[in-house]
Amino acid sequence: MYRLAGITKRYTQKGRAVNALAGVDLELREGDFVAIQGPTGGGKSTLLQLLGALDKPTAGTISLGGTELSNASSAELGRLRAKEIGFVFQGFNLIPTLTALENVEMALEPLGIPAADRRARAIEALEQVQLADRHDHRPAELSGGQQQRVAIARAIVKKPRVLLADEPTGNLDEHTRDEIMAVLAALNATGLTLIVVTHDSHVARMAHRRLRLKQGVVSELER
């Protein structure tokens, strides 16, 4: 699915060069559940941005399926993000004036899907995360775990090939964390590729593969 070869990402910070990623070679398979761990500043978020077609490497190549992300135009990357990649973050990033259903529907508007179809798909996505009974609630009327379920539904409503999650349980207590990870694991079991950045070893142990990213270098960990 993903193939990375010699990926380097270099930034200039306060006048000095910083290698966020240093020659990463990595292959991620369709249907994988991968956890990425490592110290703060080790390159995890940088790697997730590259996988999400939000940035390009300084050197090396990265491809998703048959699309070479390193050389793609901004328009091509935008279309890829809109159709094939879902994103979930630590912050829920919901629009407070919209209901759960409306928040999920918004992800489909750029795809030109008719309103009735958007509504049906949004309800289906909320059912997948077991929150259809709260479809008419606004974010302030939902718990943290429920808001994250809405965020997951918003990410999967476009039926992406891959879901990228950056610390998706970072703001949640242990019980709610486990509920959210059960939702994500169930989605992965349907064939959705799941890549999670986490500091939580309990979360990481749920994955099929565990990667460690330190000082821009990736290594594989035992489960």
C-alpha cells in the first residue's frame, strides 16, 4: 500500500538544519494496523504528515498504491486526501454549532455527493461508531469519547483506504480510551488500513505491527 524509500525530511529551525526523518525505508501493507511510537521530536508527526499527503519529503520517494506522492501536484494530493485518506487527531476539531450528523456530512461536501446520499452515508458512519442515537446532539452535549466517535465517523464517511490517527486517545481516560480503540480495531477488521501515532504502550500493543521512530530513524518492535 505505502512504499517509502530513502525518505528524508529536513527543516531549518533557528538557523540550523534539523533532520526530522533520516533515510526511512518502510513498507505498509493494505489492511495493516500499525502503531508508531517514540520520543517527542523523534519525527512521528512528520512521518504522519507525509503519509497523509500533507507534506513532501526533502529527498526519497513515497507512494500510496499507484500514486507517487513525492512528485504529485498540490491538486492531485488534495484529491487523494479528499477520497482515500481519513484523519483523526487528539483534538476532536468538531464545529460546535453543528450536530454530530452535520459534522460528519461536511466531510462529503467537497466530493459533490447529493444531499440525500450525504445524509444516508453520515448516518451509516455514525452507526459504525455506535453513535447513531446521538446524531442530533451538538459537541457540547457529548462526552469526550462521544466527540471522538463523531470525529472517527467524519473520517470514515468518505470510505477511505487508510485512516491516520495522531494520538486519538490522548485526551481520554483509560476506560474511554479502550472503547475508542475497540471502535478503531473493529474498523480495521473490515479491511481499513489503520496507522496510529501514540505514546500509550497499551494502545500500541493492540496493533499488528509496532514501529519506533527515534531521531528520524524507524525500527520495528516486537509486539
